[in-house]
Amino acid sequence: SGQGTLLGSIDHSVTAMGGRLLKRWLRYPLVNRKEIELRLIAVLEAKNNLHIRRSIIECLKSVYDLERLGTKISMGHSNAKDLVALKRSLKKLPEIWTFISELKSGYFTYSEKLDNLIELADLIDKAIREDAPPVVNEGGIIKAGFKEELDGLIKVSRSGKNYLAQLEIQERKSTRINTLKVRYNKVFGYYIEVPKARSENVPHNYVRKQTLVNAERYITDELKNYESKVFGAEERRAELEFEIFNEIRKEVVKNNISIQSVARFLARLDCIIDLAEIADQNNYCKPEMNTTGEIFIKEGRHPVIEKMIAGERFVPNTIKLDNRENQILIITGPNMAGKSTVLRQVAIIVLMAQMGSFVPAKSASVNITDRIFTRVGALDNLSQGQSTFMVEMQETANILNNSTEQSLVILDEIGRGTSTFDGLSIAWAVAEYLHDLDKKGVKTLFATHYHELTDLALKKPRVKNFNIAVREWNDEIIFLRKLVEGGTNRSYGIQVARLAGIPDEVLLRAKKILAKVENGELSLDDTPALHEDGDDSNSSHLQLKLFQKPERIILENLSNLDISTMTPLDALNYLDELGEKAKDLTRR
């Protein structure tokens, strides 16, 4: 979640419970075509009714997290503010129901009655004060007028100030001490305070309670009796309010099943309204869910990236995958051209379609997939001693062992973490395996820097080559971000390095070395001849081809040979095998 994520881009939900449900929808997309269609129909209806949609959004802004509120109150961990939040939420239900009654989709139909919940909201409204303190056993949470006994106790408690003022006037007259004060604090309770200079004039019924630097504090029988009365009233008031609070809480517990049911409905409503809102705001289309095994996305866009490049136009791309001619798309092109973006946006669009969302495309027809497998990025796992290549191979193994003809596989580079020949061989074999799996194959998007993989299209009938178009201008490249049919044999690595800020001296040297590599000027340890003499200006710009130097492979085999461990028969067999391999490489 958060900025830069798919969830962050589509989650404009209003309620906490709606946000949690949307995350579940994204994490666990639907695989039942009928259920997907029902959800899409609901989103379409909400999208087409702007006034109703915005009115529901305003209502939902006043709804608290009913799922957690109901549970919290039922568990006995709630306070008065929780009841007030519950009341405010329940009070919004009739208004929300008025709006959804104008919509026809089953997603907007709630079959249960709301009478009990409305009565519960009225009870809380009559009983609980809006400004109730968080502590529930010290009073001050129940409204005046709710219970007659409580009103009497509240009156006694609140009459303290008037009583003290009247008693002070009375005592000043009887003692003729005009500076006499009647006060109260939580430590000593009620007391009469007299300046020390007048303490000799106090009546005999005054009992000294505390001596201060400039005053004496006294208590009388009358004050003691009143204190007992007030304290008793306040204690009883707190007890009675807590009893009333618990009675209301029990009513909530009785209705918690209904509360949870409404909470689930409102969460679902919030999600549908949210999906309709983002579809309307971002010009998404309603995907068609087909049964032909085809994934066709016309002018698809990446929902996250198109928001992150504000002010720039996102270049849309069209993709077609099926089980007949376009099962595996080999996508080549230079780094930064947009290969990874194309791969990811296809996976995201399929995922969004199966969660019941509109998708960022001009049109889309999607076959239901059982899983979306991805092998992207380059990460190691140092805590378990796993290299980048090991992690890459484990992810690839998971795909090969678990994918089916109903799966969608996204492969963003395979074999980068090992030698060129090893990596290319693995990538080639993986593509062949996915093509031939269960004789039907798996729909796959395969981005690679191994241009030799484009030869697969000549050998496998359901493999197609595509590349991300670029334009060269004065030894620089312009990324067009457009997916076009056909392979490419250029990597433009040095041009990309220039864009990254590599010093010109390094770039110039890299060009010379590249020319030597492309001309096959390799030393025995497979490194380019680095001498700088000679004219490199006529060097070929062809990418090193697969199996271009057969002697190179023969030499590698011989250098790894340990004769001391071989029998004469083993040596003859190995020599024969090497001869056959040399013939095969020469034919290629």
C-alpha cells in the first residue's frame, strides 16, 4: 500500500473497513466468471450514476469502523465515545438506503431489516452524552432526563456551588468575619477558611482541620453532613451511570450480528463506489471476460506509472496473447525502453479485471487465469546465503513446476546472474518448456536482453517477437515506448550509459572494446583484446551471435578436462562426443 503501489493508486475508499476489503479483493481476485461479471455490472451502474455515487460517498464519510466498533463493544473494551461513534454510523443508514434503492445491481441490495439498529441508535442518542469522558466509571456519560433517579443525584451534585455560596454568606454574618471563605478540594473535602488574624473570633462549633501560614481551616457538623450527602450522591451517580452504560452495551451485543452484517455490506458498497470513482476519473474501460483463452488489451496503460509522470503522456500499448499463435511473446529492446512496464501493466490489468475493476485501456478482453506468475527484478537473500542467481532460479523453478495452461507468466530477464552462454541456454530452455507444457503451453511475456532468443519464433509456432521501438539521432537514442512486432539485435547499452552520466572517456573506451568484441577479437580467457592500436572505425555493429565461435566452446570443454581421472575407454568416448559436438556447431 502507499504511493507508488497499485493499491495506493486505486484505493480511494472512504471507510476503514472498505479499505481493508479492497486490499483483500486485490490480494484474492475472483476466478469465477459469473462473480466477476456481477461485480463489474455493479461498478458500471455506480459509474453511470454520478449524483448517487457522490451522495453515498458523503454519507460514508460519517461512518466509523463498524466491524471493529461492534467487536470492541462486545468484548467489553469500549467507552462512551465508541457508543457515540456507533450511533452516528447507524444514524446514516436510512439516508444511504435511500440512495441505493435507486440502483438495481445485487451489490446494492440489503435484504435484512434495519429497525433494530435504528432503535439502538435512538437509545444511544437519548442516553449517551456527545462530550462524554473516556473513563466510564466516574460519571458524566449519561444525559440528563434519561433516568429520574439519576437526575436527582445530578441535581444534588450540581447544587454544591450554590450551597457553598449561601453558607459563606450565612457564616460571615454570624461570625462577622468578612474574609471568611467556604471552599472544597479533593484532598480535604469541604472546609471553612479564616485568616489567622481573625482565628480567635471563630465560634466554638468550628473544629480546626488544617493550619496554613496565613490561615486556619475548619469543619462544622453541618458541613460534614452536607459533604456526606454530596459524596454519596456523586458515588451513587457514578455507579448508576455505569449500570446504564452496561445495559446499553448489552443491547449492542444483542445486535452485533446485525451490526457486522451491515458493516460487511457498507465495506462492499464502499469498494464498488471506489472502483467506479477511479474508473470515471482515469478513463478506465469495462473488461470483457472471455472463455476463448485470449488476453487482448488494446492501448493498455500502467495505472501506477501514468499517475507518477504527471504532465507527461503515457504511451499505451496493445498486447494479444492466446493459445494459437501468440502464446509466448519474446520482447527485446534496450534498457530503460519500457519492457518491464509493458510486462507489469499486462499482469496488473489482468489482476484488476479479475478483482472486478475497470482497467486502464481503450478496451480489454481477458480470459480468467488461475495464477499470475512473475519473475522480475534482481534480489539476493543474504540471510539464507542465496545469491541473486540462486533466487532467480528458485523463482523460475516455482513457475515451471506450478504453472498451467490457465496461468499467465511474466518473465523479466532470466540468466543475467551467470555467464552469457549459461544464461542464454537456461532462458532458451525455459521458453521452450513453457511453450510445450502439457502440449498446450502457458501464456507468457518474456522480456530478455538475449537477442538470440528471437530465433525461437523460427522453431516454435506459438512464439512471436516484439521489441520496444527506439530512434537513433546523432549517436543518441530516443525511447518511443511503443511495442512493435519483430525482434531487435541492438542493446544500446553504451547510449544508456551516457544517459546515466558515465564519463565520456569511459564511453569512448567502451565503444572501442565493443567493436573488438563484435569482431570476435577474444583472448583465450574470453576477454576482449584491450590493445588500443589499430583502426576500430570499421568495426561491425552486430550483436555477438549464439554459437558464433564453435572453437570457443571446444576449447572450454578441453580446458575443463581432467585426463588423470579418465580410463582409455572414457577418453575415446569423450573424444567421439567432442567430435560430434564440433560437427553440430559447425553446421549451425
